[in-house]
Amino acid sequence: MNKMKMVWMAVAAAMFAGLPLLAQEKALPLAEARAQIGAIVENPASMTGIMKQLSAADQTSFLADVNAAISKMPGSNEDKAARFLNVNRAALKGAAKGNLANLVAEVFATVPPEALTILNERFAEDLFNRSANPSRTYTDDELVNIMSNLMVRVEHRTADSDDAAVRNTFAAAMLVKASNGSPSNLSDVLLSTFPEGKERELAKSEWLPAATAAQPDYEAMLGYADAGVQPNPVLALQLAGPQSLDAFFDDVASSPLDEDQRETTPVTDQAFGGFAEPLSSAVEGTGFGSGSPVGSGQPPRTDDPDKPWNPGYNRNPRPERYP
């Protein structure tokens, strides 16, 4: 009897020991995801499905790998900017619960500065815009807390980059634009999180004011970072495809959480949802966004001919930059 009991105990131990493995079978190994990078570059929309199969830690690594692959591929600055926009947008859609801020930081840390001229404006207008969800109003205090803590997360990720100050300024510009001008001192609040020194003064006096002007100018930032030529924004967005953008937002506004606990609400709701605690501990690895959904985001504004991001909008590019 004792021998039989020991056999059953061994069987039970083996079964329970296997449970964690069974629960993880759904996860995609990072090596297998990397084997699909070529297909993702050709079809950026497929990035969402791959991201949903990865662990939170692997998501950030994989996004960095895909951005590195796009950086190395041949093609015009406009074609690359379009791919960066679509891939990174799709990556945010597949963010694991609590991992959105890490992915946003990865975007600003791994996308080349010249392409960030496109991403910072697009993200501000369509993904993180304060008014993207008309059914949810955020106070200035809520907004400052959320954005300053996200800014710290970005700075933590870019800290070892040679062009960290420029990358951080792109992120700050995105957040200032997303705030729609309120509070008026948001730029100063965000800049106060930058490391003290010459670069913070440059960001305050030159870079951020130029980047957030009615007609943004990124020349000083790109020159300081020794970056590539700024893509023509109209051509880049034509290549990105307004129809794919519309499809993305129609899909992302579907439901609060899918069965895998992935965020599927509009990205603004993920970022600006209610928080159980301030985000200041985010750098130590806590999640970004624990709030419940509060409604669907409104469609992107690409159909408005008076909006700068409509492909037909005339931004009067300077001939020396866009021959």
C-alpha cells in the first residue's frame, strides 16, 4: 500500500509540476517571433498578432529588434518612416496589460530621430490625444501626473543613448501636443525631469518650442543628433496608408481586455485611465495604466482636408529639404 501511495504521489507531483508549463504553451518563444521579422516589415499589421503572443519582457525586446531591422533595410526615408509608424502603432495595440509605457519608451529609444518627426506628431494626434475619447475628461492635474511619469520612463530607457536628449525631447513634444495646450506649463514640467545641463537648456530654449510650433521645425534637433534627413511627412503618410490607419482604429476600439488580458481599448484609455497609484514607481517595473475603459476613441482625423496629417494637406516643405 505504501508503495502504491508513493507512486500516486509521484504522479500527482509530476502533474502539478507540469501545470505552469501547460499554462505557458500559448506564449511564443522570442526566437520564433524573430524568425518572422521579415514578414512583419512587409506587413506591419501582423505585428499586433505576434505581440499578443509574447510575454511583456519579450515584447520590448522584440519591438527593438523589429525597429533595428527597419533601420537597416534599403529604401527612402519616407518608406522607412511609414514602416516605423505602422509597426510601432501595431505594437502598441498588442501591448500586454501594464506594458504600454514600456513599449512607448522603446519606441522613442529605438526609432531613428528622423522618423520620430513623423511618429511624435501622429501619436499625439491619434493615439495619446487628450480629447481622443470624448466621454472621458482628464483634469490638468491628472494629465501632468500621467505625462510626467511617462516622461521619466522614457528617460530611463534612453539614458545610455548618445542622442538621449533629442529622443527625450521628441517624447516631450508628443505629450505637449497631445495635451492640446493645457496646462500651459506642461512643457516646463516635462523639461524639469530632464537631467540638468546644456542639453536641457537647449531643449527648453530651442528644441521643444520649435517642435511644438504650429509648423514644427526639427532641424536643430536632427542636426544635434547627427540624424538623417527628415522624411517628407505628406509622402510618408501616403505610404503609410490612411485606409490602414482607419482599420487600425476601428479594430483597436473593440473591447476592454481580450481573453489573454491584452489591452484592446483605445491607447488613450490605456494611458490615461484611472490609476491605483502614481506612476512614479514605473521605472522600477510596475505597469502603466490599470484603469478600466471608458468608451471608444473617435476616428482618426485623416479625412479632414484642413488637418496637417491629411495626405493632401500642403505643408509648404522647404525645397532644400524636399527636392
